[in-house]
Amino acid sequence: MSYQNIAAQSLSTPDLLTMLVGKIQAQEFSHTPLSVLFGMRANRQTGVVCEQEATYTPAQTILAAKELVMRALSEEITQHPINLNAPLAVKDYLKLLLGGRHQEVFVVLFLDTQHRLIATEELFHGTLTQTSVYPREVVKRALSHNAAAVMLGHNHPSGLAEPSSADRALTDVLKKALTLVDVRVLDHFIVGEERAFSFAERGLL
């Protein structure tokens, strides 16, 4: 298969591994969870050694690696409860998902009663400086997923990971709207150029 003009998100995990380490190694790793392969879970027993049979540009290889890490982080927070006191995996996941975007994007992570990820949805896209967020749609999607809790996230293309007064007001509105349907807002992350800001860690929830 030629991957030259295919978006990384549309490729299967085995295809992405093939781009990164070659077909032979990819077959060996086919039954290894990504969270184990990337060292996010214990019992890591194998290392990645590149045996590339095909040639890809550095940009293509980097995109494949980024997509694999995103899938590994998603796998980690899907299969294991999120540590609310130190949500590092969520921060890393959102930084990869939203970092480098040239417009504001508002995402919602829908969680079950054990704080495991059910789904991630990019619900709203905006401009360089703002996004229109509709609480009714957030509530609708939460009910659709039968979510017990949510984590909110959006990026600041300016690179500054600090909440504006509008960000604080929006968080309060969403928290009140979701409380009416028994869905908790556990955190709201703002992704900047180098870090992610957590409302919960700053005591703003």
C-alpha cells in the first residue's frame, strides 16, 4: 500500500506502525497495546528498532508517530480511569490534538462512571481568537453518549495557556447546564504553545 497522500488519521494502526518501524517490526507489535508499546503502562518488554522497507519523508514519519502516540494516549484513558489529581495523559492527548491549530477548536471528552474515556468530539470550530460554544449541543452530546462526566478543552492559537474572562464564564455556564442532567464537569483545559492549563488544578471548578 502507498501511504504518500493519505492522512495519518485515516490509516490503520498496523499501517502507521509500518511507516514508523517497517513491516517486520509492525507485525511483531501487532498484538501489543499501544499504551504498553509507548511505555505508558507497565511490562514493556520490547523496544522499537527501525527496519524500514519503504521510504517516507520526515514529515510523513513524524505525522505517523504523532498519530500513534495520540492513539496510545486515547487507549490509556479509555481503558484506565483518569487520575483527576494528575491528569497528565489528558493534557498530553489534548496538546497533540489541538497544538498547532490556527483556529480555536472546542473539544469534549465524554467519560463513564469510572472516569474512563467513552469518546472525544470536536464540537465547535472558530476563528483565531474565539469560538462560539452552544451549551445545548454539549448537553445533547453528553446524553447521547450516556456520559457521567465530561472534560472540556480548547486551544489558544495565540500560544498563551491562560483563561480569559470569557473562558471562565463559559465554564460556569456549561457546568450549570450539565449539572441539570447529572453530568459532572471534571476539568477544562486550555492548550497553549508549550503547556496546558487546568481549571481543576487551579481550583477554578
